[in-house]
Amino acid sequence: MRIRIARQDLLDAVNKVKSVVSARSALPILSHIFMEAAEGRVRLCTTDLKVSIECSVDCAVEEPGSLTVSCQRLASILSELPNAEIKMELGESNVVGLECGRIDTRLFSMSPEEFPPIRSFEDVEPLTFSQVLLKRLFTRTSFAICGDQARYNLTGLLFEIADGKLVVVATDGRRMSLCIEQDEIPSGINIRVIIPGKMVVELERLLTDEGSVKVYIDETQAAFAFNSVRVVTALIEGTFPNYEMVIPKKHDKEVVLETGSFQEAVRRTRTMTNEKFNSVRLSLNSGLLTLKVVTPDVGEYKEDMIADFDGSNIEIAFNPDFILDVLRHIDSEKVCLTLKDAVSPGLLKPYNPNQNETYVNVIMPIRI
């Protein structure tokens, strides 16, 4: 393999694929980038055996072929080279040569035949969505993905298509975030899979606000292809909880708040908590919400704010981080908090009285 390519083009491609590479992998080949050149393009691939990323970029191919090279080393070198054309070739004994102006570098490598194959999905019919749609759904829910590997079926995002709508759900057992989309969703398709959290993070990083994305899904794997990038993942095996059963149905206390004001108030209460005592009490009286924090060895905090509420008085406590995670992703001017009592979960959602609910968050309370 021998190619000529602009240094910045190659660096951009390496930066897109390097995030799944672990420097301490049990298999040395997994710390490498696989590169394959043919027909005026070079394809870069990385994998950790669960998530794989491919990226293609234009270049001058003087001799087609393939090679592998240390991902960390290549990224470091490219970031320091002058912004000029690079000549890259595979020599004898798997030594990779890298020339840039007067700079000549040699990198020891491994045989490209050792690199694990990545599935092509040629036998799967893709679904097409806009990138901005999937990115919005993922970012609005992924913060609730469980990080505890002991609860493996919750360490990903439920991706469900049924009845002409797409539902994505994440939960860690203490909160649940659900987002529904009905536009652009094909009818007559039924899919229910769990996408690993690591894959969702990569998609949030790589998806843009323009263009479309082709989604390939089968029983065990999924792929997302867009902008000369393809991301492939193994799906999580297991059963995702029945999210419809988690959403409260009989809550009779509804408070409407200014989103920005509520977010600022909760953020201020967060400054008075610590890791051991991380809760904020919300006390609702007619037309008034009181936020209160009492933290041993730290102090107390209290703030009143105007609220659209005329139900019976209630006091409930929540983790302020859980509230802030939701408020950061609500773009409506007002937010609605629905409650039943001090021990039942709260429901936090945008306040859109004339629209169907498409973004719902359930938060478990902290016992007072």
C-alpha cells in the first residue's frame, strides 16, 4: 500500500475513529488502525470487538493495499506534523513509512490479516432517518443509561419502532427518560433492540445537524452509516423493562415553572450538597415553590420561586443532578412537574398543553 494524502484530511479521519481504541487491550491488534486503500480512497477502521468505526477519505492511491498502524502513535505524530502532503506506505517486515516534507518516520506495525473483520450488512435493508432527528433523540435520553455492568440490560438505549413511531428509552432504575418521534418513521416495521451506551456516545459525537443516516439492524448487530462514516455495534442481549408501566398515570398535582428560572434555582441548590447528602427538597404551596437543602457540615440553602400550582401542599425530595440532566434538554419556555405524594416518582416534561407528549422523564424521589 502506498498513498499520498493531505495531513489534515488524514488527521481528521483518525480523530473520528480513534475513540474506541484502548491502549491496554488484551489483543495488541486492537490498539491499531486498519487502513485499506483502493480507487482513490483510503478506509480507516478501529474496533474493540463490540463497537467498530470506519471512515473513508479521498487520497491519491499509488499502490492499493492495506496496513495497520498504532492508533495512538499515528494520532500523536499527525498532530505535530506540518500541514502538508503526507506519503504513507507499507514496507518490508510490516514497517510503515511516513514522509512529510523533510520529515521521514518509520513505525513498526502488525500484519493487516490479524485485524478482525467488520460486518458489511449487505444482506440487510436499511432504514433512513435524518441525522438531526437521531442525534436529538439520543442526547435527550442517553444521560439516564445505567453505568452498572451488573445490570447489563440497562447499560444501553432501547430503540423501538412500532405503529409508525420511534421510541428511545433509557433508565438506570432511579430515573427514566423517554423520547417519541412520529415524523419520518416508516409504517409496517417492528423493531425492538438495545443499543449499547458506548455506541450511543459515539453516535452523539459523530452525527451532525445535516444529511441523513442509514440504519442497519438485525438480531445481534446494528450499523449506522453517514458522512463517509460507518459505526457498527453488537446489540445488548436481554429484556428491557416495560417502560409504559413505569410512567405514572394517576398523579394529580401539577406545577408549571419557567424552565430557565427553575434550572438556575436547582443549580444553586447543587452548590450546597455533597456526595453523601445530594438531595433538594421541593415544597409546594399555592403559587409558590420552595427549594431547600440541608447538608451536615456544609450548611443550609433556601429559595422561593413563583409557581403555577393550586393543589394541596406537598413536600418531596429529588437528586438535583437528575433534575438538571432533564432541564438541560428541554427547549420549551415552561416545564411541568407532576406529582402524587412524597414517595411516588415525579414526572418532568416540557409544558406543551396543546401538543402530544413526546418527551417524558420519570425521577424516583429520595425518602425524606
